Amino acid sequence: MQSDPPETSELQAFVRVVEGGSVATAARELGLPRATVSRRLARLEERLGARLLHRTTRKQGLTDAGDELYRHARIILAAVSEAEEALRRHDDVPRGLVRVSLPPPDSRFHGLLSTFLERCPEVQVEAEWSSRYVDLVAEGFDVAVRAGHSPLDEGLIARRIGAMCTGAWASEAYLEAHGVPRVPADLDQHTCLLGFAQGVRPVTHWPLRDGGQVRVRGRLVTNDIHSIAHAAGRGLGIALLPDIYARSVADGPLVQVLADHVGAGGHLSIVYAAKEFMPAAVRAFVDHVVEAAAAMPDLG
């Protein structure tokens, strides 16, 4: 028999206990007796048939089920708050929390968050700068900016905001010491600096401009593109880099190799969930990124 969905008051009590660190703190913030908060937590665990918190005399922590519920509960409560606020004010002013996943920061995106916060003073932003491939729905993100042509998960929308072309780059010192590769197969004799495919598994092949791939190997694998660019600038190997990174390496100029063979033309997209009701804050952030990208000449 399917249980009834959790009540908002139960989710609110749970989130406040997690964020406050104790039932007493949550009760104080909610203006309720401790016994009331404890009852709501107990009802929530009974309703879901799962223990949400590890409780000891000194501390508490989330169980795996509690961690998953916490991520979803924050989204639910933010949506409820947004809906209630919209009904009270009958306007479309962006308010509430927006969780964003952004690629490793570079000069094109400096100031983007600041200008958004200035434009929308009633919005809070949580931004994770990472090349990690996030699952928007499972991890509770509202928006992600992604590079490349990765297939979209069901229920997501992508809006193209610019180009992201890649090529193989190395320092002059590396090429003087190890030689210049003339054909893609030569890369098998070189040290390459590697990333992770979709942020989860080490890259073993680089794209070719004719649509094929070439096998590569190396000593460094990292999801931090700045570390890859830094290592290339120090002469530690050949790196597959977006052009914008390769041209701004601080540790020395890089030279493109196999320019006619290795690399791919790609694009940057802003990705978000297709929802019948999109919070005004999320819609405002998407529009802000699209507008800001259009003003960046090197995004193409």
C-alpha cells in the first residue's frame, strides 16, 4: 500500500534539523516546542519507512536515505515558498534559491554571478564551478552550463550560448625535447595530459576533425582543466584544450599541433529541466546567461 506524501511541515522540520544540527536549534528557529519537531521527524520517518538521521547523545548525521531526501526537500520547500510568494504579491519578481553548475571559471564568465545578483536582489545563488558532469535532477541543480555534444537526459532543455572549439596544444620546450607529432598516430609516442569523459572515467581517446578518434595515454588525469593547461605550459605533455584556455596559459605560450587533425568544434549550452512551472529566479538566471553570452565576442 502506497504511503501518503510527506507534509510540508514535516519536510520543513527535517531540513531545519539538518541545517541547524539539532532538534533544539530547529525548534527555536521554527518557534515550536522541541516535542513538536521530534514528532514531525518521527512521522516523516514512519511515513517514508526509512531512518533519516543517525542520532547519538553527542551528534547526529544523515543516513543515505536522509541525504537523498534532504536534497529533494530543499527544492520542494523552495518551490513552495516561491509559489506562496507569487500568490501573495501577484508579480513575477525573481526570488528564492538557484543552484547552478558552471564550467571551470575563465575570463569570459568573470562577473556573471555578480551582475545577476545585482539585477535580482531577492535571489540567492549556490554555484559549483567544476568540470564534473552533474545530474541536475538527482543532485538538485536548477541549471548547468555544459560544453560539448553530450546527449541530454530526458526532461532537460538545452539552449546554445556559444562555441567551444578544442585542439592539441604543447609548449615549445616540450616539442623541442620530444619532437613534433606529424600525424595523429604519433601521439602514441607522446605524453598526453588527460581529463575525464563526462567527469567520471579517464579519457583514452581524443577526437579527430574527420569524426574519428585517436588513442592517447599519459601520466596526468584530472577533471581540472586549469591543472591540465598549467602542466602543458610547464612542458609536461600535450593537452587537448579549448582554444580560450590554450591562449591564456600563464606558465608560457602554447603551440597548436596537428591542427588539421586533432580536435573538435563544439558548443556551450545552458541546460535546465523542462517544467510546467519554472521558478522566476531560474528563468531569470537562464535569460541572464544567454544575454551575457551574446555580449562575449569570443564565444562565437
